[in-house]
Amino acid sequence: MRVAAHVGDDPAKAQRVADLSLRELGKAISDTRPAKAPLSDADQAALHEMMAIWYRDKPEWREQWLDRLHREAEKQRVSPSKVVFPESGGGG
């Protein structure tokens, strides 16, 4: 899926990708990910507050989320950290 998203509708790029080995392809895709910017202090505080609410007040949502994450991981045959949710347009 990530290869298709990486190639898009560009036939020249598709040909270059077709000529790569799996190892080279994996490296090429992983090298194109944008660097993640660190969170500001305000954003970090907001994230911690949200996570505290999530853990304290929403245990059933957390369980539902983890169940769905593991089902998707099994279906996609990847680890839970590599799951791509189609309705969100991908991930990673």
C-alpha cells in the first residue's frame, strides 16, 4: 500500500520502483518520511492532559481501540505499530 501511495500516477517513478529490490524499496520509502517536529510546551501539556483523561475516564474506549488495532494488525499481517487505517487515508 505504501508503495502505491509513494508511486501515485507517475509511470516513470513506477518503473524505477519496479527495478528496485525489496530491501532498496523499503529503504527508499522509509527515507522519504518527513521528520517529526517536536511538540511545543503548550502542545505537550495538552497531550498529557488528554492522555490523563483517556486513561482515567475512558477505559472502555481504550479497550475497543486496542481490540480494533490488534484485529487490523492480524488482517494486515503487520505489528500493531505498522497498522494503516484505510478510512484515514493511510498513515506512517
